[in-house]
Amino acid sequence: MEGLAPVAVLPAPEVSAVPPVPEVPLAGVNSPITSTTIMKTLFDFQFPGEFSEWTIWIYLVKAIVFLWIGSQAYVVLRKVSLSQQLAEKDNPAFAISYGGFIAALGVVIASVIQSPSPDDFTWGQELVSSIIWTAGSLVLLVGTLLVNDFVIFPNFKNRKEILEDRNAGLAVVEAASFLGTAILIRASLSEQIEPVDLGEPWLTLIYFVVGQVLFLLYSKVYPKAAGLDLHGELEKDNPAVGLAFGGSLLAFALLLGNAKMRYDALPTVVFLAFGYVIVLGLFRLVVHLIFSGKVSLSAELQKDRNWGLGLLEAVVSLIVAFIVIASI
């Protein structure tokens, strides 16, 4: 436009540079880890929260109560006196069977406490749910006792064998079946794949039934594959056969429980169960080749009652189970 003077553009004022703020290292953050730091941390005392968390003591009391209830249930079903068998008669067979039952109940109690519960549950609701589930799991363990008596070993009376004949071999098998059932209950409450809603007890019941059926099938397959007269040798109070079969049964339960935690589909679990039977059978051959050599492993267990070889077979079976689980 004409008649307007040009506008002068003034230069921008110079801004002096702000000096950088020196970084102050924070204690414990990105600080170099030295041997002195490690030693200081190693000997620093931190008051454990376990002593101040009152809910832990509530669960401990609940566990003691259920252990007592479970003990009384075992005593009533077996029609036995604890003090008489443990203190007066010093019956090792009873101690093995009874100890296996109590240990299995302890596994179940801990598993119920660790199992997930709905997010909207208050602490009181969680405690009530935990009590109900522990009671139900105790009923399943008692059911295992009856399954042992009338299904897995129908040819003789377990009570007589353990209380009167002090049959340690049968007691080991019973203890293994108790612990195996507890492992399956624990697996059905696992949250590794999908949290199991505590409002669905039928799921645990289904896996209990499937587990007991597979236990029964394993008790039929194992003696045929191993060339053992399982019922006959256990009736003869053979501890070697009891150790070998009990350890193998417990290893099978560990593998079966791991399969359940990884897969929800029952056909897949059953398929893996048959695969695990083959794996355990193959490693039984390894025991034969390494430890017994040219001597028949079955003869050592049956004729010589070599409980050392029976124990080694049980240990190898458990090692195989742990390695398979760790490798998956």
C-alpha cells in the first residue's frame, strides 16, 4: 500500500544459556552394585511381615482344626486307636499309611488357601469358601481310602493287613495313593491356565473321578508290564514291591497333575496319561540295566524282597517325573 513506511524488524534478544543442573545419584537407583553393597544388603535386617499378618495365624488355626478332623475320620473308618498303634504297638505300617493320609490332607489345605477366589470376595467370604473347599477335599481323601479298600485292592482287607500283619508294603502304596489324590486336587485348583472358580466344585469332582479311574488302570497295567504279582506280593507283606509300585504311582500322579494344569481338555489329559505310562515303563528298564544288570529286577523284588532295588525304582520314577515336568 502507498504512503506507509516500512516496518523495521528488530532482532530477537539473546537468551543466555541455562547452565545444566548436576545430576544427584539417588540411593539404590542405578547405583553400581559392588561387593560392599551386596554384603550390606545381605546382613540388613527386615522385620518379616509373617509375624504381623494376622490372617496367617487364622489359616494356621484352620489347618490344625482340619488336620484333627481328618485324623479322627481316618481313626473312625479304620476303627483304630492312634495311641495304641503308634505308641504301644509301634506299628510302622500304620504310621506310614496314617502319615501319608495326613500329609495329603496338608497338601490339600495349602492348595485351597493358594487357590484363586473371586475378586469381589471379602476376607471373611474367602475364609468361609476356604473352609467349605477344604471340607470337600477331605471327603475326597476319605473316598480314596474307600477306593483303596474296595476297588484297587479288593482281594484282601487293608485294615487287617496294616493293623494286624503290619504290612509296610501295602502301607506305602496307600500313602502314595493318598498323596497322588491330593496332587490331583491341587491341580484342579491351579491357576496356571485358567483360574478355577471356587463356585464350581463339580470340576474338582470330575478330575477326582478321572484320577481314580486312571490310578485303577495303572494298578492293572503296572504289574503286567513289570512282570509282578502285585496283589500276591503285597499280601505276603513284601516291602520291596510296595516301594517300587508306590513310588511309580506317585510319579504317575505328579505327571498327571501337571498335565491337568497345562490342559483343560480331558481327552488330552488321558492321552498324556497313557504316554506317561510308556515313559515310566521305559525308565524302569533303565533301572534294570543300570542297577540289577543280568539279574531279573522282578525276581529281586519278588523272590529276594530286595527293598533297596524297590527304593531305587521308586526314586528313579520320581526323578523322571520331576525332569519331565521341569522340561515342559
